[in-house]
Amino acid sequence: MLNIIFMGTPDFAKESLEAIYNAGHNIIAVVTNPDRPKGRGMKMIASPVKEFCLQQNIPVLQPEKIREIKDTLVQLNPDLFCVVAYGKILPKDILEIPKLGSINVHGSLLPKYRGAAPIQWAVLNGDKTTGITTMYMDEGMDTGDIILKQEVEIGENETTGELWERLSKIGGELLTETVDKIEKGMAPRTKQGKDFTLAPMLKKEISKIDWENKTAQEIKNLIRGLNPIMGAYTTYNNKKIKIWKADKIETQKFMEEHPEFKNHIDRFTTMVGGTIIFSDEKKGLYVKAKDGILLIQEVQAENSRKMNIQDFLRGNPLKMGEVFE
């Protein structure tokens, strides 16, 4: 049986930790980020990984910098490091401590989407498929040799949060299989190709909807991709409205459902992006994009809760012809 040190922090990592724990692997210690203040009361909150360790009586290490515990890691004499969304870069001398090396679970089909936000970018870019990769770690960012891959389809309306949850469970299963193969000396090792893409951390600037220059599909993908991380938003009367859920409607389909607009097709095509085409508290809210129409389904006004568009329109009537900015 291998002696494993696990490193990880969020719920995505917790699923992998739980999977190898339940599979009976010997986890001699877990390294996770220090507790952080959170919420209005700034109460110190433990990571999901630490919470699991406390339940199972697994020793936990929480250094600010990984080198602070190098001697401890050496003394523990691990066979393998399993690293999943730890949140810190591990230098070469740390990666080389375990006898059998260090492995990682990554939320994409490498070499596509190397970096911190692979799941988010897959949804933002409207990809149809993505997956999980396990790999041996080296000094580069997600550049190590590939061990196993598992591909999954991305649902047409699937959000980052929903895909994150699905992939976290698949990641745990694939990590368990990977550790089993390493223990038996049967793990494959494949060099990554040079045709890679990057998935950097998301910046807040991307969350503002560009109605004039983006198609309805691109805006829908933005809304899906930023749910539940930060939310895509627009402004109306200088107030921010976050849009959490929306669907794309083809112009032809809209005209068939609303024949009264057929006589105004010329005017419709010249409308600026962001124009409210139709607003009804029963039938919903339709907004023009550069190409196509967006049906808004769930929103959140400033200092308010999330609500479906029907409830929102009952308290906040929006006029046709007005424009989101």
C-alpha cells in the first residue's frame, strides 16, 4: 500500500480526497490552505478538504508557504503526492520528495486549457466536450506527462457550477484508478503535445455583457460560464442587474411566436444590441444581441436576491424599446 500525502483546498479537491480515502489508500497527511476569514462576520472558515480531514482524523498541515513544511514532508517519507486544486505552485525540490513522484488532477483534456480556470473557459468558449486529465507534475504549469484522461460532454445549458460538480466526482474516480495503476507499476506516461491553450484566472472585467458586439450564443455562454462564480451583468438606469440564466432564441422562431413583429422586421434588424424587444411578466423578457435574441430567465438586482424573470418583472416593469447598457 502506498503512503500518500494529499494536497488540495476546495470542494473539487475534497471529492478526490474522499475517493482515494474510501478506496482504502493510506493517506498519511493532507496539506491545505490556511483557514480564511469569510462572510460579514469575517469568521475563520476551514477549507472543504480540511473539514473532511477533521471528520476522518487525518493529520492536516496548513502552511502559508509550502517550503515552511519541507522538512516535515521529507520526514513523512511519502511514496506519492496527490495534488488537486491546491492553489499554490510547488517547486521542483518539493515535487521530487515522494519516491514515485507527484501527480495532479486537472479539469480539462490536456494540453488544452492549461492554467487555473479550465472548467470556466470550456463553458465560456462554448465547448461541446471537456474532461479530466491525471498527470505527473513537473515545474511547468500543467505541462507534465499525461497518465489518464476521461472525456465528457458539456450540456447545452450547463453552467460552470454544474460542470464543476460533475467533473469533481469524475476526477476522484480517475485519481483512484491512477493511484492503483501507479501502485501496480502499470501507469502509462505520455508526453503532452505542443498544441496547447491556456486558461488563466478570470478577471472581473469580462463579466459585463457586451450586447452590441456579442452574439446571443456568446452572451449565453458568458452567463453560463460565470455562474456561480461572479455572474454576468448589465446595467439599467445606472443600476447593475446580474443575469444568472438565459437562453438563445433565433430571430425566425421569435417572429413565429410573436407574429405582430413581422411587420416591423426592418426596424428590428437595425435595433442596437441590448434593446428590450418584448417584456411581459407572464411571457418573459427578450433582449436583442448583435445576432439573435436572448430570453432572460433568472436575474438579480442590486441588493436583492436571485429570482426568476417573471417575479422580477412584476416588481420591476421594463418597457419595450429601452436599452440595457
